[in-house]
Amino acid sequence: MDPLILATYNVRVPCDKAPYDWASRRVRVCKIIKDNKFHIFGTQEAVPVQIDDIVADTGFAYIGLGRDTFKKEGEHCCIFYDPARLELLNSGTFSLSENPDVPGVPAWDACCPRITTWGMFRDKVTGNAFCYYNTHLDHRGKVAQIKGIEQVVEHAKNNGGGVPMVLGGDFNVRPGTETYLCAASLLKDSAKISETPATGPATTFHGWGTRDDAYIDFIFVSEGTRVLSHRIDDSLVDGDFPSDHYPVITELVWE
């Protein structure tokens, strides 16, 4: 058995002063990626300088476009992957909107333009194919959150060729909310079906250590996906936080 290590990680847009500026955090974030031996992970909020630094420091490839222009500028929902383990078969970025090909326009009751990046991959070790969708739902628009989840799942049905689906990201909601329950009705929360007990703190967004109650980052999977483990890594690097979110990490198997 060769499980795939898949994660979601909000790496925080570079807008803070030291010790939380990107120049200080770059090594910390990349150490988390390397120490956890990710094969594939989605990021939220990353901008071009962060994307380029992660690629340079890890050797990973990436897919994804900026939310405002569908170009390499502004905030992205990227998917980084290890090309030694995974072959990219197809990919794209679309707006969470009634007009998914139009970037930069907040939809429904959203405050910000919101996007999803997706990739279809073949695991070079097992031969299995899967689609990974990475998103960052709006922080206020409840209609936009639910419509966005429904749009992503529908996109996977139409474009996924029937292969298993993974949806990860920063949902900006807690378990038990209407948005969470919508996602849980369409897919399975990897934490709930993990074959070993899920581990880690009861929060994913900690706000540089100021919050302990904001579990808002999730990985959902479709039927037929085995989740061997699920954990939230709250490690510090050299005594400090890599990001204001902790990564959510799963080990997945398709048989």
C-alpha cells in the first residue's frame, strides 16, 4: 500500500510585519511541507512571490491562476504537487459564480471574488487517477458558500470522468454550520471517516496563537476513498508559527 499524502494549507497572504512577514515565514512554511512529506497540497491566499518561493524550495510543480484576472497576479488557490509521484492530466481555475469563466467579480452575497483550482492527476506508483479541487470560500456570504460547494461538486461530476474527487480548502465556517452540512451531504469529511483517530488541535485557524476555536479548514472526499489518517499539524518552527492556519493532512488510498 502506498498512500497519497494530501493536504490543505492556508499560507497567509504576505501582509504582516516580522516575525510574520513572508521573508521570515518562508523557511518555516517549506519546512512543514518537507517534514510532512506532502505529495500534493492546496494553498489559499498565496501570491506570486510565495508561489515562486515554494516551488524553488520544494521542487514541486503547481497549477492555479489569480482570482482577480486569471493571470499570475494576486491571490491564488494553487495546487502544488510532486511530479515524481504525480502526473498532471488536466487542470483549470474557475470563479465561484454563475459566470465561472469571468474573474474578479464577487458572486451572490460574497464580499470577494472566489475561485477554485482543480487538477486531474494520475498516481505514478499506484496508477490510480483522482481529481483534487482546492478552494477558499467567502468569509461572509452564506449563499455564496453553499452555491460554491454545489458548483464545485457539479463541476467534478461533469469534468472528472468518474474518477474519485477530493475537495480541500479554507471554508471559513465551522463544523455543524449550514455550509459544512451542505458539503457533508455531498461528500465525506475525511476527519470523520479516518481509519485511525483524527489527531491535532480543535482549531485550524489560530490567528498567530490568538484563537483556539476556529476549525474552518477541511478535506472532503468522494465515495470509494479510504482515509488512513487525518491530522492537523500545529508544529512551530524555531519557536514560531509558519502561518496563521495549521495544515490539514490526510493519507488517502484508492483501490
